[in-house]
Amino acid sequence: MSNKSLGNPFSHKTDLRHGAGCGCETCSSDARTKITAPMTSEAMLERAVESAVVRSVFGHNDISRRSMMGMLGGGAFAAALASVFPLDQAKALILDDLGPPEKPDLKVGFVAITCATPIIMAEPMGFYNRYGLNVEVVKTAGWAVARDMSLSGQYDASHMLTPMPLAMTLGAGSSAVPYIMPAVENINGQAIVLSNEHLDKRDPQQWKGMTFGVPFEYSMHNFLLRYYVAEHGLDPDRDIQIRVVPPPEMVANLRAGNLDGYLSPDPFNQRAVWEGIGFIHMLTKDIWEGHPCCAFAAPRRFAVELPNTYGALLRSIIDATQYASDPDNRKEISEAIAPANYLNQPVPVIEQVLTGTFADGLGNVQRVPDRIDFDPFPWQSMGVWILTQMKRWGYINGDVDYKAIAEQVYLASDARKVMADLGYDAPEVNYKSHTIMGKTFDPDQPEAYVDSFAIKRG
């Protein structure tokens, strides 16, 4: 199914045939060169139903259809059609009754960090099987590999960092391929770790000249570290050095002195404490309470070509994410994801992260139950914030339609529907304000937010 076949059937300007010389909005030269956000899978299915019904009314004669729409008006025709044909009910029926998965055997990539907990645990704990899927979760060395394996089609879907599907859709750092992100995996769950050699450098203004690791350029880790040091007066591109280091290599690089610190996913923050080489300077929840980190993402074509499979996979992951959100289940989950084919970490290290009772490397035992938490809802306002930081630091340039991109990549409507189907509460809105280090972010004013920072590129 292509976007061309999904033109608005109620518009007299749309030629649903898309033949040679077609001048509709979809086929125009401007449209072909303009980067636009893709339709959601749900919107595509709804448009396909509308198109099929309208075409049948006119005997698939597009000239007659366009003539009628021009004379009567698309809105008036849609209202007249609705009076004799239950179009909304037909669309709802298609969306609600997708049937068994077209492709039950899937490969889903993951990077071995606690942020991937729902995607990993859904295999040994039977969540995929519950929805008719046979999923092989495949351990992946780092985010560049995860991106490339997904782009090449070797993974059907993947655990990704929340900025990645936005960047991949826009062609930032890779070829432009439309991606969707219908579920967040975890919120919070990261930390800034410093080497024990820097126990006397708790003030970020003392970090000038130091080297820090982040797991990927298009990561919350990179954007939160940049935000944090900039709020303390340091330019992250000039006053410190930021290196991309795959998460499993963070601890070894800290031990070797290649890094002075890192903002990393767990369990590698806790592992540095466990091995006595580093301490937890700050949890990222203290920078932004409830910030997103990792997510379930896939190429848009996966949802379009395999809607039943997509629906079953999304249900599996949202169900697992909700199970992980219950603190009473965290010890059981820690044991399930500890083995070598998953996280390959000591169970006590994982338990310290998931339960929030942990040694901080400074001689204290902290009790922070929401050190990491799990909430599948992909707030589109979070997507807008990420795009502002990509713009702030020069990863994307020019005019950015923040909300349009966020709405087409972060599929809040898909998540809300599945959450409701499974009996879970879901937000009724897609946007809200967020507070990062005491500063309020208004998703309705993204460009003003970017302009408000003294330290930025451009």
C-alpha cells in the first residue's frame, strides 16, 4: 500500500489514479521533494476504507468523482454518504478485527540494557506467545548496529532510543525512511556516573576539559547531558568532549581512563559502582522527572504491510510494559532478563536498578523506587522536545514542523487504543508541558524554546 493510493477521496483536487502527468498534491514536484511526516497506520487503514467506498459509489470512474466533489463539495458529499452508509462503523470494524498475525515469526532487536526490559522479558515470560507470536529477541552490540539492522530489514522491529525514529524519518544521521514509535519502553532509568578519580568534582563547572561517554548521538543521554552542562554554563561542544561509546563498553572505558564519566543506560551505571570504579553523580530523573528514554519502533511499512502482526506485537509489548510498571514484579523480572542471552549481568545489579534500592558509590544506600519506571504512552510533546534539542545543537536545520513530525512518528492514538483494549488507563490528550531543571517547556512554542537558550549552535 503506498501513500499515492491513499489520497483524500473527498477532494476534487486529488486524482486517485495517479497516472502520468498527475498534478495532485501527492504527485506534484513540490510534494516529491518536500520532507513530510508519514501517516499513522491507523490513519492509513481509515483512508483505505474511505477510498474503497467512495470509488465504488462512482464505479471507479475518477473523473465523475472529481466532478461531483467539485460541484457539491467534499464535506457535503461525506455527510450525505454518512447518512446512508455507516462509514465510521466500517472503519472501526476494520481496525478492531484485524485477525491472526500474517507473519508470526519475527526478529526484534535489542541492546542489552535495562531500558529494554519489556521487549526482553516478553520472550521468556510468554507475552509474545500470548498474542500468537513467535519472537526471537536478538542481542545487538549498539545503536548504530540496531539502526542498520532495522533499515536493512534484518529486524522486523527494534528496541530504539526515543530520538532515533524521529531522526531516521528525517534522514538525520542515516537515509530518510519513515519510522513509527507506538510505545515508549521506559521513563527515567539513566544516570551520570563519574570516575572515582573525580570524587572532588561534584560541581559541573569543574568538568571543563573532561571526556564523557553517551551511547549514541540521537539519544536522550546525549541531549540530557548537553542540557545539564549547558545549564551550568559549559558549552558541550567546546568545554567538554562527548564520545559515542556502546553501552557494554562504558565500564571498561571508565576503568581504562578513556572516559572521565558518562551518561549511560543501566545496568552500566550500577555496574561501575559494583566494580568499585565509579559513583553515581546524579540520576537523570533529577534532571527531568519522567523523561522518556527507550522505545519500541519499526519502519512504517511494517505496520502497513502486516497490520495484524503489528497489532499483536504492540499488544505484547504494552502488556509487558504495564507488567513491568508494577514494583512487585521487579525481582521476578530481574531474574528473567539476567541470563547471558539477555543482559548477561548479576541479578543483584539488575535488582538494584529495577527496585531502586542501590549503593551509589559514595557510601550510601539510596531508596528511589522510580529510579526506572515503565510507561508505554508516547507523549507527542516529548517528541517535540527532542526535536527542539536536535535543532538547538545543529542535528537538524531550517524550518521544522515540530508537531506534524511528532504526531506521525509517536503514535499516541495506537498506544491509547491498545491500552484501553487491555484494560489500562491511558491519557486523553497527547501533549502536556514538561519541566526540565526548573524550566517549563511549552510544546506549543517550540521555536521560542530553542531561541531561549544562551548556549546553542547557530
